[in-house]
Amino acid sequence: QVQLAESGGGSVHAGGSLKLSCVVSGLPFADYCLGWFRQAPGMERELGAIAGIDDDSTTYADSVKGRFTISKDNSSNTLFLQMNDFTPSDSRVYYCPADRRCSMPNMTSGYYYHMHYWGKGTLVIISS
């Protein structure tokens, strides 16, 4: 059974930092493409990823480029998202999905991008 468990969310002031984690089980972690998506409270989940990683390749949406960093640790089957310089618009539920194959540029293009396995998300609240 595939499971993805996000953690690390919380309440942070604008300009602050936070690091999210996502522990993955039930699939060959190193062989999968992973990403971070997000959803504002009461809204639909954003169509595309804000960050993606496949082997050593990474991609970012313009909204987070230069502020957020995606990384992973294959030894612990854990995906990370280091988030810096928060703005109130970063207040979202953050999800980490996985898929066997990805198109890296398309993941963060802003258009709808499908991924197969999803976690339940972790909430990040940014106060001004």
C-alpha cells in the first residue's frame, strides 16, 4: 500500500521559514518523480506543482522560484520542501504527490498536471 505522509506545517510570520517533509512508503522511492502542490483554504487545489524533483532534476513555479527548495533523501524515503521568505499568499495546504514518470517542465507550468499518488497534506498559515 502506497502512503505519503506530509508533516512540518504550522503558523509562521511573513518573511519567515519552514521546512516540510513527506515520508513515502510502498513504492521504490528513488525511481519515482515527486512534487509539491498546494491548495488555498476553500479553493480548488492549484493545477500545477509549485516544485518537482526527478532524480537530480528540479523544477519550480515562478511563484516560489528563489524562495523554495525541493530536495529528497533516498536513504530515508523522504521528500523535503524548504520554504523561505513567506508571504501571506503562501498560506495553503501543501501536498506531496508521486508518480512513476513526470514531465518536469510541464509539472510547474501552471496548467493541470496529473500525479498518481497523493498524501493528505499539511497546513501552512502565514500571518502578516
